[in-house]
Amino acid sequence: RGAAVAGTSSLQPRDGPRVAGRYRLTAEDVAAGRRFEDAIARAAWPCERWRPGRGPSYLYPPAGACYDIPLRSLLSPRSDHVLFAGRSLSADDEAAASVRVMGISAATGEAAGREAARRSA
């Protein structure tokens, strides 16, 4: 009661440049609930896009389903020793709007760490 918004941030873009890994996760993968043999995490968060002046739009996996994030989306195409995780993994703009959330970022970060440890052993 009596509260008011004092100001807003000028930071708007949630999106930015994307890396191109060995596989680029797509909105079609999310919408189909696609599974991968090299899965390192599972996710069910929708592709949640926010557009200035238009608000959010959502693209969900099938009801009750989830989709896999393949290890290939974390791997650099040029080096076996560079991995990407969280918001940085290889995904198109729509799929990135799903994988950038905290829980999925944490899962892909742990997977990248485990894969790095495995590769260095």
C-alpha cells in the first residue's frame, strides 16, 4: 500500500551472442520433448521469450514430458577441452529461452565440470 516504482533498468536484452557447439539445441527439440543418447541433463521449462512491448510468449514441451540436453551442446567444435554451460551452451534463441533458467544452468554446469574432470583423468 502506497508503494510505487521508483525506476526501471535500462538493461533489456536477455539474449546475446550464441556459441555454436557440436550440436545446437533447438526450439523443435524442446517442443518435441526430444531425447538424446548423450543426454547430460533433462529439462521441462518452456521456451519463455519476453519481447519489449509484447510481453511473454511460451513454447512448452508436451504435457508431462521433458527434453534432454545433449553433451554435444556443451562441447566446442574446435577443442575437446572447452565446454559451455548454462546460458552459454549451444542453442537457438528459442531453446536458449528455456535453458538459461537457474536449475538447468546448474545442471549443465555440473555436467560440464564432471565432463572436464573425466577428460583430464
